[in-house]
Amino acid sequence: MADGIDFENSYVFRPAHTLTTKTGEWRIPPGLRKTLPFYLHKPWARLGKPILLFEYMAQNCGPISHYMLFGNHVVFLNDPAAIREVLVNQANKFVRERTITRLKILLGEGLLTSDDPIHKRSRRIVAPAFHRQRIHDYADEMVRSTQLWRDRWHNGDVVDMNAEMMTLSLDIVARTLFATEVDDDIRQINEHSNRIMAIYNYLVSFPNAEAFLKYKIPVPGLRRFAKSRAKLDEVVNRIIRERKAANAADPEHADRHDLLSMLLASRDEDGSALSDEQLRDEVLTIFLAGYETTANALSWTWYLLSTHPEQQQAMYAEIREVLGDRTATLDDYANLKYTQMVFAEAMRLYPPAWAMGRKSIEPIEVGSYRLPPGTHFFLSAYVLHRDARFYPDPLKFDPLRHTEEEKAKRDKFEFFPFGGGPRQCIGEGFAWLEGVLLLANISQKWRMEWIAGQPVDVEEKITLRPKYPLRMTLHAR
Ligand code: HEM
């Protein structure tokens, strides 16, 4: 907790205290004295900038802090042991938080949005599509896409690297999920999911949007959403229908080594498969969860490399040594150690899934506190990864923080860009492989130079996007 603040007499802060209600006695962490909207005039409580709020809470109230919002208790955790309690040890006492459950209006009961028991079953059925061996099949497609991409650039081109990574990552998802290039269908999925993501914050804040949608009550933002969702349904359902028909006609070639083949073939222990509706939900979930996160991780990596020529050169030296003029493939992954460390360090500073939330359904004991059911818990990899208690000189880009030796010293929840526990990212292996192979194959041919003087900031939407274009000059090697 910050020194020198008189919590007892502060107008902003309130010390830890005991609260007795009809349902029990609770021990509330230190935090804000009044409900959050009361402070909206403060620079740290600006709408749409929750990172500022979380940083402020962690700095002033310590690793476990509290505020009230619309009658709900909200707790922010900035402590690895407390985060482990929520994500792993007491995971069964939590459900998804509203910022994610609201996505159900788009993703239905897919892996990302559902709670147990639906989640457990989906995870069992979808898991084989992400097994190590299977991900290795996808590596070829990742490499092929990247090769085509890097050959399209010209020496001296100036590009917005975020736009480039979004399109490349989309191509990779299209090839690995549907065994197709970015054709008209994929473009439509992309366009309509982007439209929906653009109004995501509005959708989250809209009270009872589900009922408005169900009864087709005409509200402009929701109408736009419903239109895009109908288009997405049409395209995704058609892709699934056509694939099923093709498989029925030619069962021998049903496995096209893509994610969709795996989802169609997967069975639960009792032999049951995903229904058409579940297939639609999972396909859209994997599409959305899989492409923007990786694209943002890579965009931030290029930004850091282009502004740190020494580290960019060190990575290139490794790539030359491991590959010579060969293209990096799956077998090279393990030897591209510095490249892996660069990707890790970029995700430390700019974790694409910058925050996670849970809502408790039982009393929760964490640290020396006890919170009632219905409390919203938030944790942020962005805030914790930049905490000097865990990373000295935290803003310095230093890939050597991720050597095997350093990693062995670290608690899992000091570096958790992929979360943890039963909801840990199912695509983590996929993302590491895509990130490292793409960095190696592009760096082999290109050096990036940052164009000085541009503004750089984060935009904390559902993922951590660059707020402005990341413009850099490409130099052929
Ligand atoms: C750098 C890239 C990525 C990052 C940083 C990332 C991060 C995360 C995180 C932190 C979670 C857990 C959220 C929570 O606990 O609330 C998650 C879940 C998930 N991710 Fe990823 N992800 C990435 C790439 C991918 C890819 C490539 C795929 C699929 C191809 C994917 C699919 C999913 C799915 C389906 C879930 C929900 C899992 C569940 O709840 O069982 N992600 N991701």
C-alpha cells in the first residue's frame, strides 16, 4: 500500500474493513470509499481506460484492492498467489464475468463464453484439435502463408505493421481452421466480426441487450449487431453444411488436416459429437479468439524490435545460425530460443488478453479477505507484468528475462499472457508456434525500421490493440 496515505481520513480511500450483511460477515480489502462513478472526474478513473484505474488501485491500495460499482463488489488482484486462487485453486467457485458473458449474444455457448457443465464438455471435445501433434500439422500452413506474405513486400516500403499482421494472421486462421485461403467467405466473417468488435464496448454496457435482441426492439447499435450476426451465421453455417456434405460424399478424404475436420470428428467420452449449433459457436469462437490476439502480439513485437535495433540484430543472428537460408519449419522451433524470448518479452509488456474477469458464486477467501458471492474479480497481466516487484526496470524491453534459468525462478502467475487453470488458453501452443515461425521467416528477409515521431499508445478493447498505426520502413536483408 502507498506510504503516507491516511486511509482512515481519506476522501478517496477506505481501509480494509468488516462488513456484516444478512448473508454473513465479510472482510473487505482496502479500496475506494465511494462507488466508482463518483470518481469519474479523476484522471485515473476515465471511462474506457480501465488500465489507469487498475494501476492506480494497485499502487495505492496494495495487491488486493476493492471498489463498488452499481451495488456490486469489485476486487482487483495484483498478486500471483491471489491470482492462482481465482484461476486455479478455487476456479470452481467462479463463473464468467459480464464482459465475457455478454459475448454470448455473438458466440453462443462456445468455449470462451460458456460455464460448467457445458464448458467442461466442450473443452473435452475441442481439445484434440489442439493437441501437440495436430498443431504440428498446422505449422506447414503457417509457414506457407508467411512466405507468400514476405515475398509481397518491396525494399523501402513503409507499412502499418498492425494492419499487415491482422491480414496475415487472418490468412493463417483461414488456412488452419477451414483449409482455405482468404476467399469471399472469410472476408465476410472478418468484416462482420470487425463491425461487431467495433461496438463491443457499447454492447457490454447496454443493459439487458439480450432481451432487446430477442424481442427485436429497434435500437440502432443493436440492429447493426443483429444484421452482422445474421450474416456471420449464414456464412459459417454454410461452410459447415458444405463440409458435412462433402464428407458424406467422400468419407475417405474427410480429414483435411484443418481445425474444422477435427471439430467434426471429435467425440465426447460417451460418443456424442458437437451439434450444428455448437459447431457454429466453436468455429466462430476459435476464429475470433485466435486471430486478433496473435496479430496484436506480433504487431507489438515488431514495434519493440524496430525500436530496439540491438535486440533485432541478436534475433537475426540466431535465425542465421539456426536456419542459414532455409525457411523455418516446425523442427526449428525448439532451436529458435532467442526468438521465443523476444515473443515472450513482447507479451510481457503488451499482453493481448490484458485483463481477465470472474464472478464468484460462493464466498471467496483470498489473502486475509473474505468476499461475498456475486463479487467481480479482475486481474490484469498488463499491470502485473509491469510491476517492479517482479521485473526490475519493468518498462525495459529485455528478452533475456525469459532464459530457462530466469523462467525457473518465476511463479507461473508472474508471467501469464495465456491465463491459467481450467480456462487457460486452448490455443497457446498454436500461438507460440505461429508467433515464432512467423518472426523467424519474416526477419530472415526483412529488417524493420521505426519511423520516429509517431504517437504510440494502447487501446484496451477486448484485446490490447495499438491505438495508432505502427508505421515502419522495410529493409531487405
Ligand atoms: C498470442 C495469442 C493469444 C493470447 C495472448 C491468448 C490469450 C488467452 C487467454 C488469457 C485466455 C483465457 C481467458 C480467461 O481465462 O478468461 C484465452 C482463452 C482462449 N483462447 Fe487464447 N490467446 C491467444 C491465441 C489463441 C489462439 C491462436 C486460439 C485458437 C486458435 C485461442 C483460443 C482460445 C479459446 C478458445 C479460449 C477459451 C478457452 C476456455 O475458456 O476454455 N487463443 N486466450
